[in-house]
Amino acid sequence: MQNLFMEFEGFILVDRKTPHTSSRKGLIVALDLEKYDFNKGSQNLIELKVNLRNYINTISISDV
């Protein structure tokens, strides 16, 4: 039997159920935030739709 799955380092595909839908797919991506420039107007390879700096400041080690 041939391999049905492809592996990519730093990516996890998730499929979960919610009270509103039987399948909600998402992608978890590992990012090196030391290489990310949080300054306004910076030219990054990724575009964030949320203010990541404020979110990161709310995370504690016990959350991980």
C-alpha cells in the first residue's frame, strides 16, 4: 500500500468537531518569531490578520 499522507516539517493539519459543524479544518504552523519583524510597515514573508504581539504577551507557560 502506498503512503497516503505527505509530511511537512512545522505543519499540522487538524480536523475537529464543533457544536456548529461536524468538520472544521485548520492548519497549525510553527514559526520562528525571533525572525519576525513586528514593526509596522515591515516586509515579512507572512501576513498576520491579528495583532500577534498582544496575543503572545497573554500566553503563559502553563497554557502551553
